Amino acid sequence: MARALSFLIVLVLLAGDARAVTEAQVGDAIDRMQTYLLGRQDPDTGGWDDQYASSRYHRGGESALVMFALLQSGLSAQDPQMQRGIRFLEDVPMNGTYAIALRSHCWAALPNGYRPRLTRDARWLLKAQQNGLFNYGPRNGPRFDHSVTQYGLLGLWESAKRRGPTASGVWRNTIKHFTEVQNPDGGWGYTRGDQSSPAMTAAGLTALLIAQERLYLSMHRPPQKVSEAIEAGILWLDAFAESGGNISSGSRAMYYLASLERVALASGIKTFSGKDWFDQGARQILQEEAGSGSVNNNVVDTAFALLFLSRGRVPVWINKLRLTGQQWNNRPNDLNILTRKMSDQLEQELNWQVVAVQDDLGVWLNAPVAYLASDRPVHLSAKAMANLEAYLDLGGVLVATPDSDPQPFVDSVIQLAHRLYPAYRFERIGPDHPLLGLVYPVGLPENKRPWVLSNGVRDLIVLAPSDWGMSLQSGKLEHRVGARRIMTNLHALITDLGRVDDRLTFPFVQRRDAEPVGKLIVLRHTEPGKPPVEPLAWAPLRNRFFNRTRLELEIHDRSIENVNGSGASLVYLGGVGEGRLTPAQVRALADFVGSGGTVLVESVGGLSDYAEQVIRQLEAVFNTQAAPIGSDSPILTGVGLTGGFDDREAGYRRFSVLNMGLVNTPRLTAIEVGGRAAVIASHEDLSLGVLGDRRWGVNGYDVDSARSLLTNILLYAAQSLPVKPFEKQPVLEHGQAGQ
């Protein structure tokens, strides 16, 4: 039941969403905004201070905001205009909280040589605050507001993350104030007693999230009143989003979006009321920017918008799973601290996010790792189980770690895994496993190593034996557990040493609006009780194949003894390890080939001799040896295949290049029968490439080449054994993978 539901979920994903903002749209807008802002720089001073040049407290703030936005969006500090901007920030007199806090962000984004300037600004902010609150200037009366306080705290946070001056008293006062003045509805106003507003609720949440991180890293869980205040604030923003709330335009809108982004990145929140905050905000910005490079023809608005787009699109590498009605966030800063440390170590900015196990699977798919933590046994609903199963089958990996007493949690994860994959078993990793040394060496005795559940090609679930979350958050157990190093190795393992797609990248392309002309059926050989190694490997190809050919691609899972009468144009055999066929299976393949059918055999993962063993058995049947497919074959040229590709040159994974050298041609072989390539063999991996999986240690083709080669093979098979005219079929037949 769970697997059928997971396939239905994937079918929904295949429908796509034409409304979503694309990475290309955001990237182009960022380029235009950078050009606009650089064009507004004063060529003499190097600053951007037209509207605040004469302000007592805000002078320099506009320039600091613009410089921070440009740095965050990827402009190099070596750029001549950026150099002039840096000199302006060094020279301009500043005496206001907004300006100095924003300048602190710039120093933090620059090389370590600017660290003394960051420390100097942090000391100014410490002197300016009163009981954890800020006014526009340094201690100029009892006045405060939550907007300027947010920025003062953010400036101190930038310094604190880099071991700047101690501010523990500030953080304690921050907790005290924002928990005491929170409105009954869960939001915050501009100051004490004011009506809740979205921007100030975001400011209050930012303040609490920062203070919580600084004060409670060594606690097993934060004080309940703090967690409840944060949860109430998030629920207020959820309700605001649910009501369709929006700040229509102008600086208030861009300021709010920048504040919302702060909350989302600090808490990991992916959605508010089920709506992706980044997609929603990016749509609004693109609508107002409208190709002009500016928002409202205003430098401040454009800088806030640029910050939102550039920081929000950063690749997301890991999901933290939110469990309904269960303890899932006892260590609220485990992935926050880990991701920040990894970003610094890898010199590649990364994000993390929280997704509910009940969320639509599409919300999960922009991160290759899911993280599940609790101090109790885990119980998942049917929908959550189906989500997890589909996520893992689409290339994801789950990390499960107990928060305290490990055994109840560990037992529940083992039971969960058995329900999902009854044919696989957990095993302790050996000393040579990549998790213990791909990037950083981790010396652990056997009883301290994690367990993994593997399908023979890649690890599906990593199960921690102890409280990794506390180690990731506090670092105090680092010497004993090595969790941070293991997780960094995992990141390298599943991203081809660090290649993570931007936030907006989605594995499924939008299906073209066109009537199908036929269907191409593939029979995927499946032994009873033995699921396909990668059951959803070809799912990302389905819409791509249709868009090029207008053919529906159907995958039927059954044993090859039943190929006759199946209507299949191609029989696919993919496996790991031993590839032994029974005499009945060999006879069925021989009959299928004799009637014009085509067979594809693949060593999934590219490191076993599965394809070699199958091919040797079929060579004996046809009394001919397999030979490399020539460069003039339609399988490689695409000639004569409507929708085919020119694949005479092919790309390989970096792991393959490291081991094979600079090979740039496909290495497919074939047994020819009746003058055609009747049995095609790929000893290198195609499936994980088609899936888009980037696991290190797989020997095979890169994503583009795997997809184009498989498309050509399918079209070649259709040419040999014509496809059926299209007939409407049920969405999911018994025994059909529905991919």
C-alpha cells in the first residue's frame, strides 16, 4: 500500500507547476539589480547616501545596506567599484544603530583582515544597547523599537559568530523582553503594546532565534517558554500567510521580505501555511522589478530585494523533518550550526530547511538529505511513510539520530525501514566506508559507527548510534562522536564532492501540453520478493521523453518469463552483483529478440559485473559476442530517431573520470542479431544518472549523457518493435511502477 501511494505521489509531481519561479528568472533579476545598484554609486565618494547623507543617525546606512547586498549576491570585493564602496565605509562617520549594524554585516562578509573593524563596531553596539534594546543612536534616552533592535542584535550576532566580544547579558535581556512583550495573538508590534504586524513579528522571532542560539547550545532543549514563544510567533506568520496577507509595495514590503528571510533561514522554515516563502517573495519582487533592475526605482528597496533573492536561492542540502505531535526539535540549532560550519569549511554557502513529514513531497526535493531526530520512538502516518519512501527512491538519503536514550528510537527506525524495504538490512559501516574518510578522517571503534541500510548501490538510511544532534549543536562531544565530520563526509558523498543545485532546481520538467501519439512499454525484469534496485530511477525522464517524442513511457515490473504478450518494446535488466538467469528466462529473452524486441542490460552503479554475467549467457544463446557500438550507430548519432540526441561524445561522473581518465565517448556494447543491436549492455551506470543522483563512488555517465543515451536506446527499441497507438489506461495498474 505504501509503495503504491508513493508512486501516486510521484505521478502528481510529474504534473509539474508552471507557475513556480525559475532559477533562470531569479539569476537574471539578480544580474539586473547588481547593474542598477552599481550604476547608482557616487563616482566621487564611492557611497550611496543620497537620502541619508545629512541624517544624524542614519548616514552611511544606505551604503552599508547596498554593499552587503552586493557582497551577498556574489560580487567580488576585488571589483574596483566594490573597493571604492569599502573605502567609503571605512571613512564615513557613523553614529547610528542601523548604519553600524549593517556595516558589521559587510565586515563579516569580507576576509579576516577586516575582523578588527567588525570587533570595533560590535563594541559600539554593546555600548549603545540598553537592557538588550536599541534606539537610533547610542544611549540617547529610554526610547526603543523592535525594528532598530532587530538590526542591533543582528550586528552583534555577526560578531558573536566570529568569536567577537561577549554579549551573553544582551542575549538574556533579549529573551526576557521579547517573551514578556509578545502579544496574546503570538505576534509583536513596533514597540511594547502595539498591534502585531508581520514585519515586527518577524523582528521578534529573529531576536529570539538569535538569543536562543547564543545561550542554549549546551542544553538538551531550550527553556519551554522560549520554544513556546517562537512557536507562537511562527503560527502568527502562518495565519498571516493563510489569510493571504501581503504588504503590497514599497520599502515596507521589501523590508518585510528581508525580515521574513531572516526568520526562515535562522529557523529552517521552508513554508508558511504550506506556501514556500521564497517562491512567494521572489514572485512579488520579479513582478515589481519587471525587468528594470530596480524595485520602485529606489536603492534601498532594490538592495533589500537583492538580499532576499541572493540569500534565499542558496542551495539547500538537508531537510529537518517536522513530526506531527512528536518531539522533533529538541536540538533546534543542530543543523543550523552544522550548516554554518560546513559553509565556512567548504567555502560554499549552504542552507538547511524544516519540512513537515505531511508536506507535499515537492517541498522535500530540493535537498538531497533528510534528517530525523527525536527522543522517542517515531510513528509515521501512511502519507508520511509514502513521502519518505518516494523521497528515498528518488535519490534522497535519511539520517536518523536519537536525541537521548537511543534504543527506543533506534528500534522504531529499524522497524520503519523494514516496512519500507523488507529485502534490505542495516549493517554497521566498515572502517573504509566514505562516511569515515571521504573528506575528513573519523576514527571510531565499531560499536560507535553508524548503521546504514543500502540497496547495494547507495545508502538509503544512515542510523546514528548516539545523540549526534547534541554534538552538532554544542560541539562538546565532537572528540568522541565525530558527528560533524561524518555529516560533512555525507554531504560530499551524496553531492559529488559538493555539487548542490540551487534552491529552485526541481527534478521534474514541466510536461508539454500536447496529445500523446502512442505509448512505449518497457518491461523491467523483477524477481518475486526482490524489488528493483532503483524503482524510480527513470521517473525524471518521463516528461522529458514525452516532450521530445509525444510518447508515453510506461514501466511494467514483472519477471521476463512473462514478456510475451506484454506489448513491450524494450526489456530492461538492471542489477548489482550476480547476474544469473534461469534457462526459462534466457529462452524468453531469445524469443523476444527473435520477434524484434530489444534488451537493455545495466550494471546499476557501474561497479559490479552484473551486465557482464548476463551478456555472457546471452552470447552463448545467439552464438555471437558483444562488441562496442560503433560511432555511426543510430544509438549514438540519433540519426533516424525522432527526438534522438547526438551522443557520439558523452560526459562521465567525476569519479569515473578519476578512475578511467579523460574518456569522452560512450562505452556501450551490443550483441547483434539480424543486423541490429538486439541486446545492449551498459557496464557503466545509467540509472543513477537518469535519476539525477550525484553520489560519489558511482561509475557511470553524468546526468545529461545518461538521460540522452537512454532516450536514444528507447527510441531505437521503438523503431525495431513499433510502439502501440495511445489508449487511455488507468493511472496505476497492478504490478506497474507507473513511472
